[in-house]
Amino acid sequence: MSIIPSKSSSIENGDLDSVYFTGAGFTRKQFKGISRESQLGYYETVWAASLNRDNTFALNNIDDIDIGKVARLNLVFPIMLMSDFLILQQLLTQRHIIVDYFNVDVGHRVTEEMAITGNERKKLYVYGNSLVGMRDVTLSLVGTNRGIEKNKITITYNSNGGVGEVSPITTSYSNQVTIDSGSNLTNGSKHLKYWNTQANGLGKTYLPNLSLTVYENLDLYAIWEW
């Protein structure tokens, strides 16, 4: 299952602090009382000794081997409203949920498959109904194992009429990469001007040796000039 980020870039009408949930047996829900201090879309490196998950498929053990980057969504409720508590009760019945939120790293809304980890669930069960009216309640959601696969980024290069090959780059979501110089390519007396996302050069341009942070797959075409 692959969850594809949405293309919307609007921050209007509360998009920055609007979080929507969809799960088995219930339609789209929205928390009303979360704070703008919530970390909406904060990505971090997750260290785990293996791909072990709890029964929600969320990452559960943090240890010593870098396995990739997954979404971690930390919600802050200045005061827990009854309406939010009822939604929370529904979320606790789900192994995983679909979360729609504004990702501050990429500058637009995204859709992720996430889960409440086992340890977080235990905390919420302990508090129970006493959460209603409680101040500064936090809720952490973590991307599932499917999210790790989604967050692999590939950059491919097409010589676009030239001779030679450039090996593709595979990296993790939000990592920094350097665009290939194209020094292995030739095209008669022409030289490489830049890379572009379209073979006709009308797409987005990337200069050779440019360093950038990547959030999506890129297929780049060599653009030649005399």
C-alpha cells in the first residue's frame, strides 16, 4: 500500500493546524482543540535494531541501526475537549489510521498511514475519561512500516540523446543529495547545459552538482547545447 502526498499547498482556513483522520468503520474526523504548537509533519531519523513493530505496525523499539525516516506527528491539546476525546476513543480501536495534515517540511498537506504505538495506547487507557478537561495533553502518532517504503526516494538520469550512463540515486525522504555532474556523458560537440524533469527542457531545471533536499522521486533528462 502506497500513500501518495497530496498536491495542495494552501495554508488558508486553518490548514496549518487541521488534522483529519479516517479509519475502519468511521468517516473523516477532525480534532478541534489541537494547538499550533503541535509538530505537524516533523520527520526524524528512526533508529531500530530490527523491523520489529508492535501490533499496530508502528515503530516500537528505538535502538542502534538506522532503517529510514518515517512520519512522526506530535499533537498538543491545550485542553482536552469532549469531542476530541470521543474521536480519540475511536482511534484507539484502529490498528492503523489514515492521517491528513499539513507537513511543514514540504509546505503542503500530505496523507500518511500512521498508528498509535503500544506504549502510547497504555498511557491513554490509564487516564481514560479523566482526560476530558485535562490541560496540555499530548498524542504521538508514528508512521507504519509501509511509510518507510514510501519514503525511499529515487533519482534517475536519462542521457536524452547523449552517450553514456549515470547511475540512479536511492536515498531517504528529506535527505540531501548532489545532482550528478554529467561528466560521464557525451553528445558529439554539444555539452550538458543542465538537467530537466522533461526531455524538451520545459520542466523544472536542476543544475549539475547542485545540492538539494529531496521530497519526491525525480526523473531527470540531460539538456544539451552547442
